[in-house]
Amino acid sequence: AITFAGALDGELLILRERRVQSFNVLQQRLNRKAVTGKLLEEFPAHVRAYDLLTLEGDDLRGEPFAARRQKLEALVTRLDHARID
């Protein structure tokens, strides 16, 4: 889902039926040497982005939060992927 050069502030979540699962559920997916298809299906990772810090080599941290947020929303819309919001 993340097909751009940049840095986000956000969190990694597990969503099931559009509901955020507990941190204990997320831990079932983390720190695995091998991730099986079954694990990917049972614990689908999701990124909830809160801020856009850099994009395609541009440092955005000096911009007002409202401007960064607008760019983040446009980026997420352009990515159009169910696992990032």
C-alpha cells in the first residue's frame, strides 16, 4: 500500500470487519521470522496515518500541520488502498 518515498507518523493496526483489534492481537502478527498466508489472512495489517513528515525528498515538518494533513489526505486518496487510511 505504501508505494511512495516518504515518512508517515501513524500506527500499525490489525483491523477485522473495520474494527481496530487490541494490541495483543497485533502482537500475534509482529516479530515473526516467517509470515504465512494464514497469518496474513488472520491478522491483516493496516496503517492509520496521522501526519506526513516527508514526501519524495521534501521535508514537510516545517509546514503547518493543516498543510501536511491536506497533503496526507490527498496521498492516501491517491494510494486508494484498503489497508491505509
